[in-house]
Amino acid sequence: MGEIVGAALVAHVPTIVLPEATRHELNEGKEISLVPGLHRMRAEKLDALGADTYVVFDAHWFTTVEFVVSSHERRTGRYTSDELPRGMSGVPYDFPGDPELAALMVEEATAAGTWLTPIDDPYLPLHYATVNLLPFLQGPERWVSVSLAQTAETDDFERVGEAIGRAIARSDRRVVLLASGAMSHTFWKLKQLRNHEASDPVHIRTPEARAADQQRIAWMEAGDHARVLDSMPDFLRFHPEGMFGHYIMMASALGGRNWHGRGVKYSEYENSIGTGQIHIWFD
């Protein structure tokens, strides 16, 4: 019987893969806490778990008429971001996939009355919500990415997440879930954003968005995931990345409102040109 052995809400912002000198230049001469946070997560948590597979809920992979799960035996190539090619260009990647687990996910999602399709096309694009984690977290484990359906609502994310939890239980895998995405997610406009590149949360787009993020971080630290899920209509006013689907699927796979896992911060709460970013680990 399979099990989820760990989970995390993780930030994938392009800043983390910029050269150290560039990161310092953008952040008033200091390192952003997101970079050492990922290294610590690997060393303090992931190395000891002996996981078979990482499942990434990828907040940059938007699909329309269904959710999609990568079902490749292996993915290898080079990645250049169309959004930010100056900072993410020709990045090599090479990692094994987990088509067997992907197939179980599809079975469970179909039985739950929702739509999840496995795709193993070698030309299927990757997105940097997955790629940017690799330099920090990649080991021998398999990697599977799950898309966020842009037409989904909160209950759709819950249904797919629950199905993925059941699929993992049916498998023989030890799985880590990575909800890769931001919290509030409104950028400063182009004429202003270069004045707001430092990580200090004073640069979050609005004080109200910052307060909403920090409230939910406190709930996660307390293990009050029911309150995070029940307050989604209010949080959506602050445009969380991907409608917060990455977190909702992760939480739902772990039991949703009945999950009480307490979060531990593996970074500070930081700004990225107006958006709220943090790493939070759940045992």
C-alpha cells in the first residue's frame, strides 16, 4: 500500500535560478531566503524519506478542458521559458517519470466523475514551476507533473486531489507532494516593478493581499487546512496563483478538511514583484 510521506507548498519564482550575484543585486545586497530554504528542505527532509516519486502540482501548467498528468517513462531535453528567456534559457533536464502511478490517478479521477488525462508525448512542454525545483530537490526519485485546469473551480481541484490521494494509497509508492506556486499573485506594472524587486514583503502588491497571505500561512502552521479551504471565496479576491489549485490539490490528497498537518516554514514570506512567496513543509 502506498503512502504520502511528505508535502510542501513551494515557490518556483525565476529569481531562485538566477546567478547569486544577480539575486543579491535585486535584493539590496542580500540572499533571498527561498534559495537556502530549498537546499535545507532537501537535506533536512527529503533525503531521509526515501521517496519513490515526487508529484508536482504545477501552477504554471494551464490546461482547459481537463486536468493532465505527465505519464512519460523519462523526460529529457532543454528548457527555455517563453515568459522569461533572459533568466531561464537552455536549461538541461533529465528525470524518470512514473507512468504506472499516473495511470492509477486517471482511474481514480474518472471514477470520481472528473477529467484527468495521461500524456506521454515526448514534445509535451515542461513549465518552470517544475523545472526550477530540479536544481534544488532532484535526486533519484521519479517526477510526475499535474496541470491546473484553468476552467476548474475549488471543488474541481478538491475532487482531483482526493482522487490522487486514493491512487497513491492503491500504489506501492512512497510519494512527496509539491504544490509549486505562489500565494497572492498580482504583479506591479512594468513602469513600477523595478522599484519592487526586493524580497521584503512590504513590496507585496497591496497590504490587504499581504494580510490575506499571512493569515493563511498562520492557518497552515496550525494545521487548520479546513479554514484555508473554506475561505477560498475570500482568498480568490487576491488572485492567488492558479486559483490556489496547487495547494488545494495537495491538501485534498492528504484529507482536505480532515487533514491537520502542521506546516513548518522553510523560508521567510517574501515578495516577488508584488506576489507572495513561501516554502512550507508538512511532515
